[in-house]
Amino acid sequence: MVIGVLTIKICVPWVHSLKEKRSVLKSIMSKTGHKFNISIAEIDHQDTLQTIAIGIAGIAANAALADSVLDKILNFIENNSDGEMIDIRREIIYLNKL
């Protein structure tokens, strides 16, 4: 069993209020979380207007499956948001069997 982890920083230069930013963030988190059944949260830059930082984690049976799902998540966010992904970090964490 493995855990796939993504941290994504998204630039949204047209946002001019925290209310606008939270609307964009909520849309990304809601759509992505429901489509892929993963955990997703804002992890940094909560008070920065034009930067969104989110963390995503999901469990998979093996590294190949986790990597494939992370690719699909990245493509989904890129195609369903007007923001530009400016930093992407991915990690596969291996868990010992019980």
C-alpha cells in the first residue's frame, strides 16, 4: 500500500479579494475531492490574494496506480481552473504491510 501526495501552488492573478480567492479554491477542492475521492486542503498562503497552495493525499494499492491517479488529478485541475500551476511537488510514500 502507498500514499500518493501532491502539493500544488496555483497563481490566480485576476483575484482581487479573499472572497474571490476562496470561491476559486472551494471550486477546485470540491470538484477534485469528489471526482477522485481523495483528501484535499489549503495548506499555505491563506491570506495571500493571488496564490493558492493545496495539498492532496490518497491511498493506492501500488506506486504505479498512485502515480497514475496523481497524473489524472493534475490534468483535471489544469483543465478545470483558470489558474496557472507554478509549483508542483509529488511524493509516493510506501507503507509497510501489517
